[in-house]
Amino acid sequence: MKENVFYGKGMKPIKEDYPDIFEAIHLLNEVAFTGKALDYKTQKLIAVAIAASNSDSRATLNQIRSAINELNISKDEIMDVLRVVLLTSGMPPFIKAVGILNRVIEE
């Protein structure tokens, strides 16, 4: 189940003021998340890993939140992804992402 809400609050002005740019971003989202070879859940977990690997707190928060809310992805599944982040990107991005995950779980 892929929801149409795929962006953060920063996209609201783009949607309102530049609908053509917003539509292009929306279409890109549809093309990227196709579920053809990998299901949407797997693609979402990859998105969590990429955001966490980049140490992007806002993107990690949004990806984890939508993974849990949209797809009912468990804390353990996200932790499996974050273990790969630890291996590939190191301790700082891992610790930051685990903190974000715990915050989302507590909400």
C-alpha cells in the first residue's frame, strides 16, 4: 500500500506555488516506487537505509515514520536495516538513526 504522501512539509509551498514542479516530483516518486521486482516494503526499507546512511535526521525521521505508519514495518525490521547502516556507514549514522527510531516508537 503506497500512499500519495511521499514528501515532507517543505514540499507544501512547491505544491501550492509551483504545481508543475510538484507534478514532476510526484511522477518521479511513482516511477521510483513501482514494486515491479522489489515490493514497496523492501523499497521503503532501502529508503530508510539511505536516509540513515546520509545522517539526514529529517529524512530518516520521515522514512521511519512512514515505514511504520504506512506499511506497519516493525522496529525489528528497521533495526535489521540499521545494522547494515552500521556496517557500511559507521557508528555515528547508526546511533543517530537508532535514536530517531526509538523516538518514533515512543510517539
